[in-house]
Amino acid sequence: MPPEDPSHIEWVPWSELGPEWIDLWGDAPQPEHIEITGQTGSGKTYFLCTILQERAREFGDREILVVTKKADEIFDRLGWPVTDRLEDVKAYRQVIFWPQTDLQGEARDAYIEKRIHDLMTMIWVADSNCVVAFDEIGFVEQLSRRMKKLIGMWWREARSMRIAIVAMKQRPVWVQRDQHSETRWKVVFPPADRADMERFAQLLGKPKEWEPVLDELDEREFVLHHSARRQDVEVQSYVSWIDTELRPLPSQSKQEREPALSTYRKEERHGRRR
Ligand SMILES: Nc1ncnc2c1ncn2[C@@H]1O[C@H](COP(=O)(O)OP(=O)(O)O)[C@@H](O)[C@H]1O
Ligand SMILES: [Mg+2]
């Protein structure tokens, strides 16, 4: 089925699709960027945590989940260490980076901006070999002009550093054009508001073809779509829903700190299958 013909889209629960898709996402250590769009409460974070956890189990990838608002219970279910210290980001294979502060207003935003900027600078090295997921990239992007520029550069160049970005957004507005053009995988939950339908459908292709698909989605169902044909494998579009349980991997409940790394780049080059 060509990806541009959404009328025969397959409906597959994640318990069936997930194991196959984790490989399609991309071989370790270089998965592709992903863009996830959906209103609050649609299940974006649950989806994100599920795929990050499956990737950790399958490939043992280094993964950093950047969070800017109060961690919800989903993050507890992931079971990863939560930190805002750069040393910890180096030390743990899978980690949640959450800058926390008692500051408020502009001082708070400035603090968060600096912490995330420092993190992104630290990771930006050749052969970085990591997946960086932003739970709300729209918020991060608007923190400052330099942050907006930095994220634009990440979209264009992160793959050359072997960094894969997973970015979540509530609505497809205010998104840098680079995000749309540089992401091959799109995950789209249905919009709450019909007025948003066309924009959401545009993320996938021709609105006339995709609106009926989005229209049929129930709660927690999403379209998973690859926007370019890949030579190596015939990639399809799917409707799916997460029917698997999110829980920590046995190895993560007591994740060992790795020996101190003098630089981030000392990471081994290839992901390990576990
Ligand atoms: N597939 C799912 N199975 C079980 N619970 C889910 C699923 N998807 C979402 N939830 C729950 O629904 C709520 C909203 O999901 P969440 O991922 O936080 O949405 P979003 O990030 O889009 O705001 C959370 O409490 C989450 O645990
Ligand atoms: Mg969320």
C-alpha cells in the first residue's frame, strides 16, 4: 500500500505493531526523528514513554527525556531516574531531565532555558548516539531566541551527530518548518476541535484524504505515518492504540550509575541488543 493512499489504512493494536515498528523506527544507534501531535490528554506522553521503553529493552539505547512541567504518574511508571544534573545525564543510560526550581515567572523560564541549553550543548558531540525526547517542544522553543535557533539547528543537523529527536506538540501551529520537513515519522492523535482538523490532516498529507481517517479515531487511537518511502523496506501507515502496559524494565528499577565518563563521546558506538 503506498503511504499516500490512506483509505486502506491498517488498524493494528500496539501489542502486534510495536515489536515490528521498533525496528522500522531505525537501527541502533540511529533511529529517525519523530513528531507527535495531539491535544492534552490524548495519550502522547504514554505513547512516547512506551516507545522509549521498548527501545531501551530492544537496543539498550541511551535516551534522555526532557520534561518541563510537573512530572505526572506516567513518569513513575517508566521508572527512570529523574534529575536536573548534567553529571547524572552522563551516568545513566535512560534518564528523565527535569529542571526544577522554586523561581517563578521570567526568572523561572530563564532558569529552565539555561538548564536545557546546557544539556543540549553537552550532548552535541560527534557520535553522541542518543535519543532525546522533548515532552513539550513548543514550550522549550519559545523560552528564548537562542533556544529557537538551537532547536532549528538540531532539526537540520542532529542526525549527523547521531542524535534522534522525538518531539511532542499539542497543536501543529508555531512549529518550526524544519520540524515538519526533517521528521519522517509522524504520530497524529485526533484534534479536539474540528477547526483544527485540516492542520492536523496536513501533517500526514493531503487533508481531503487524511481527514476521514482522523475522523474515525476514538480516544487514544493515533495514526502512525512515514512520510517518505524507504528503499530498504516497504513502510506503511497504521492506525494503532497502545494496549500494552508501561512499566520499568527490571534493569532500570536499580539502574547502576555507569563509570564516570570523561566526555559524553566516550559512549560506545553501537547500541547493544539486550
Ligand atoms: N494507551 C493507554 N493506556 C492506558 N492509559 C493511558 C493510555 N494512553 C493514555 N493513558 C492515560 O491517559 C492520561 C492522559 O495521557 P497522556 O499520555 O498524559 O496524554 P498527553 O500527554 O497527550 O496529555 C494519562 O493518565 C495516561 O496514563
Ligand atoms: Mg503529556
